[in-house]
Amino acid sequence: MAAIDTIVIGAGSRGNAYGGYALEFPQELNVVGIAEPDPIRRDLFVSRHQIAPEMIFHDWQSLLASGRAMTSSIINCTMDRFHFESTMRMLDMGYDVLLEKPMTPVPEENVRLVQKAEETGRLLQICHVLRYTPFWQALRKVVHSGALGRVVSVTHRENLAYYHMAHSFVRGNWRSQATSGPMILCKCCHDFDILLWILQKPVVHLSSFGSMIHFRPENAPEGATQRCTDGCPAADSCKYEATRIYARAGSGWPQNAVTYIPTPEARLEQLKTDWYGRCVYHCDNDVVDHQTVNMEMEDGATVTLVMNGQGDEECRTMRWDGTKATLYGKFSSRGDELRLHHHLTGEVEEVPVIARDSSGHGGGDYGIVSSFVKALKGDADESITTARESLESHLLAFAAEESRLTKTVIDMEAFRRGLESRAQS
Ligand SMILES: NC(=O)c1ccc[n+]([C@@H]2O[C@H](COP(=O)([O-])OP(=O)(O)OC[C@H]3O[C@@H](n4cnc5c(N)ncnc54)[C@H](O)[C@@H]3O)[C@@H](O)[C@H]2O)c1
């Protein structure tokens, strides 16, 4: 079967990650169009994918203005606040859409997006990339094999390395509730999704705590300047010092978030004026830097999710306790690990995990595009994320935020009903 033609919206970090699949597997996917307002990003993307002039657009609005679908599929990699309006239009126009997570930071809009996909009969697949990694597929297989017995308790940690926290949630794109949404949604809709995908049970009650402890002006070192480029006296002793993080060799993430011009000099210049040069104690951030969520599942099992922005290593770690065995796991670019401790025999079994491919998120970036392409070719795989399924992970994140803010336990059934009815009005 011929390669699927698609259009990418947003030639930023994610647009390029998914575009990479088309370059590596041209027999599967062909990127024939781009919508991106930043000229440097747009030109680079155009030359990488050899896009014809008539398929180059300044933004999603001009791409969709004709009201006519130009391909059968589209990959929407714009920032969170653009997802709703653009995707509603795409679905109406007949596109099948691969949409970045979170679907949208406004709770009711998530329900409306799912309804629109169901009404129009279009595929709306959400980029919950973890499902498509060898690690999570192996973990799921162990749990579903019954080797753990009945699952009683799960502890799951999303450990952000301190520099990732500062980059994304203090200085960068996801620092503000108003422009991006709560951090537990932006960072952990993945984690809720993966937990539900493995446990296959709904959450009945949920509570959550968290706050922003560290990234406040009162925690700034003495004499700290507003920008790291202003001769800050604390530069040598500050782990967040921007020029060390961004004005070094290499042109991948996080350096390319500052500018796509791939030189340390260009980045250093940019740091003098843009977000990423700011002192982390003097930003306009208001999202939390740590949060925990406690969940009671329908069968009585309990699950704790910990999101923490002061990690030494970027990784997810977890412990699953069942009536027969305990499973310990670590999902990390330094090496995936899964170990099963059998209670009766004391045997410790190393669970094999297939090596990651070269794509980001432990192989999930290419995994999800491959799954989308298969679905478009009429051969959907079992890890496909329907929009309705993705909705549930988003609802858990919104419920966690409500619990954190109101200091109450959320009854998930009532929460779901309330949201569905608000979405109708
Ligand atoms: N699945 C994952 O694991 C994962 C990881 C990181 C980010 N994300 C999500 O992916 C999305 C994109 O994040 P990113 O890191 O690529 O951000 P980014 O800022 O690198 O890219 C977004 C791009 O959209 C472009 N853009 C802005 N307005 C536009 C418009 N009107 N039309 C078309 N393009 C427009 C920007 O210029 C930018 O290049 C976000 O929703 C984010 O939350 C998902």
C-alpha cells in the first residue's frame, strides 16, 4: 500500500519528532504540507521534507481557511491552547487527526472534542506515546499474565530532572495555568493513561496535594539578577544557570527551544531577551513543582502517583504489589529495568525489555506514528488510543487539580457526570 500523505501543524519539537518518522520510513508516511508561523522553523521543515510551495502555510488558520481537506490525515503539534478550535475544524472538514496531548486544558472542551470525533466518524488519536514503548508493553504483559496475582497497590513516580522542570514548567511553555493548564494535566495525562491501560478498571475516588514550593522570589540567592545573562553573582553555585544549560554545544532539546539557529553564540544572544534566560526565581510561573495523587480503583486496589520536579535523573519509577509477586520498574533513557520478585520462592526474575529505537520517549514517538498510520490503513493495533479512552486520563488530571485546590476527595462518577452535563450546556 502507498505511503499515507499527511500535513504537520507546528514545526516545533513535536512536529519534528513525528516528521522524523516520515523521513525514516518514507514507504509508510509522506509529509506533504506544513503550517508554522516561525520562518526559521518553517524553512528548515520545508527543506527537510521537500514540501511544495502551495502546501506551505503560515498557520493552521490559513491552512484550514479553504474549508477543503487537502489530505486524509493531519498531525496537530500546536501548543495546548490551540488544540480545541483547530481540531474541531479539522474533524468537521473530514481529516483524521493525530493530536498532541493534552487534548485541551479546558475540561468541557475535551468532552466536546470526543463527541465531535464520534459524530463525524473521524479517527482522533491522542499522542499518549508511552503505550507504544517496549517498556510499558512488557510491564503490561507481566500484569496481564497474572504473575503478580491480584494487584493490590501501585506506586508510580514521574521524576522530572530539575533542569526539565525549570525549562518547561518555570521558564517555558507550560509554566502558567492560564496559558497551558495545570501541570498534573500537561505532564501526567500520560501516566494516568498508562495506569488505566494496564489496570483496565475505573478510578472511583481520588485525592491530591501539591504546591509550588521552590521557584519563588524569596528563594532566590542573594543578589540574584533578573536574567542569568546580567552578571548574576550566584551563577557558579546555581544549578539553573541558563548559559550553562543552553549556550553549550549541541542543537537538540532543550537548546533548540531557545532558537533553531544551531550555534551557542546565537543562543547566548537570544538568552538576553527571551524566556529561557530568566532567573528561575524571577519568572511568571504559577504551576506546582510537586504533586501527589491517590486513587481508589473500582476493585479496591489503590494507586499513588507522584510527580516531582526536583529529580536528579529524568525517569519514571514504579512498584506494583500483587498477591503473588512484586514488580519493580524503571523507565529511563539510561536503561529500562523490570524485575519481578516472586513471594513464594523468593526468586528474582529479570523481565526482558526490547531495546528502544532511536526515537524519543523510549521509542514511543515513532511507535505512535506507526500506530496512526496502521489505523489509517485499516489495520489498527491493540494499543490504539481512542479519543474516548484518552478522555478518562484527562478527567483524572482535572479531578486531581480540583482536589488539590479544594482539599476534597473527588467522587469520580459524580465528576464525570458533572463535566458531561456542563459540556452539553
Ligand atoms: N506527547 C508528548 O510526550 C509530548 C511532549 C512534549 C510536548 N507535547 C505537546 O505537544 C504540543 C507541542 O509542543 P512542542 O514542545 O512541540 O512545542 P513547540 O513550541 O516546540 O512547537 C509548537 C509550534 O507551534 C507553532 N505555532 C504557533 N502558532 C501556530 C499556528 N497558529 N499554526 C501553526 N503552528 C503554530 C509554534 O511556532 C511552534 O513552532 C503541545 O501540546 C505539548 O503539550 C507532547
